[in-house]
Amino acid sequence: MPEIKWNTARGGALGPAPFLIAGIVNVTPDSFYDGGRHGSADAGIAHAEKLVRQGAHILDIGGESTRPYADKVSLDQELERVIPVVRALVGRELDGPDGTKVRPAISVDTYKAQTAARVLDAGADIINDVSAFRFEPELLDVVGQYKPGYVLMHSLGRPEDMQDAPYYDDVVDEMLAFFEERLNLLDKAGLPRQNIVLDPGIGFGKLLEHNLAILKNIKRFSEFGLPIYMGLSNKSLWEQLLGVAIGRRQNATQVATALLAAKGVPIHRVHEVELTRQSLTIVQEIA
């Protein structure tokens, strides 16, 4: 596995490393997977600390669910959820695996320009944007000004309607054209390419056939020379493909994660960090 390096806010960087794991910290009452178990700030902070002990390099904090048909959350409500968690974690050295000390990168999952600016002012390193700055075009100016690490994700529509009969003539070709257009806008805004990773947005405005086509052809997304950031942890495509309900998708997630890592995908956003670290370590040693 080749080494990856990802530049983040304030001149920071992740890596060089063979892989990076982003642990999911949902401080929402309606996450599709954990159902609000970490909905309070204290619970979210404790969960984040646990993920770092298991091997997370990045903590991806979200205050608004982006699952299909999720309700929108106001700016004030999102800030109330994420700001205390960000402030509690920024700059802290936490216990990592094997007794090491780790200072994880802090990522915030948001499409709101004001939320992004506030969390970056509070010390966050990365903005994970499901909208590719289409929902709030002002976000483009924010990332151009602050120059954080930036996850550029493809989606078709918004969470409240993205699964209403999504259609593509050729899903991979259309996504490549989308990324090219969005990257050109980020270039003009002043965000260096070294700060950007590409997320194909598994499950965001895509049917099972689209998701499988993306995963089969994942190497095509490397044509931009940017790292691929993959988020397929416990998603509904595994129920559609295998008939496994929430709570029984860990094996499918790990098999797919290992296969994608062997194909060159270096960044994985997951719920089960410890299992993912094991899977990626195996790939590192034998692929």
C-alpha cells in the first residue's frame, strides 16, 4: 500500500501513512446506525476517545443526519451539537492503540458555510461536505479562505429526496465529470489540491446497481491524482445485496473495506474502528 499524505487546516497534515481511519461521531438523535446513542456532547466526547483508542486517525463529528429522508437541522441546532465536542477534542493528546499518545485530526460533517467557519475557528482540521458546496455556495468561499482538509463528495439531490428514483446514463462517467467541474471551482477559490480527497458518496442518490458499479470501478476515480475517501460502513446496500439488517453488516463492511484498500483506497470512514484497523493492517501486510 503506498503512503498517503493529506494536508489540513493551518498547515497541518495527516501522514505519510499507509491508510487513514475516520471514526464516526454522530451527535444526533436520528443517526441511521447508532440511533442517537452518542447524541449528547459528553457521550459524543467519550465515544470519540474510545475510537482513538481503537485506532482512529480522524474523528468525524456530525450534528445533522444525512441519511435518506432525514429532517433538516437549523444552523443554531447544529452548532449547539458540534461546537462543544469540537472544543473538547481539538489539540488533545488521547490514548491511542498500544499505549501510544495520539492527537487526532478533527473533522466536521457539514454542508453549512457558517458551521464550517465556526468549527474551523474553533480548531477543526477538516470539513466533510456531502453537498460539494451545492446546498450553500458560500461554503466554497469558506474552504477557499481557511484551506482545511476537504472531503469533496458526490451526491444526487439532497438527503430528503436523493433516493427518489435516482437515474444515470453512466454513473461513473457522470461522477467523473461532476468531480472535474467541482475541482475546477475549488482551484479558482484557492483550495490547494493537496487538501482535497474525493468521496464517491455511496448511497447518496444511488441505487444498488449504481453503488456496485462505483465500487467495481473505483480505480477510475484516481485519475485526478487525489486520495479516495470511502464511506460504506453498515450502509443499506448490504441489506439490498445480502439481506442483512442494521447491526449485522459488520462483516460485509470489512470485506468491502479490505478489497477497496487492496485497490488503492486509503481513507475509510467507519463505525467499527478496531475491526477496520485489523482489516487494513492485513491488507498492508499481504496485498
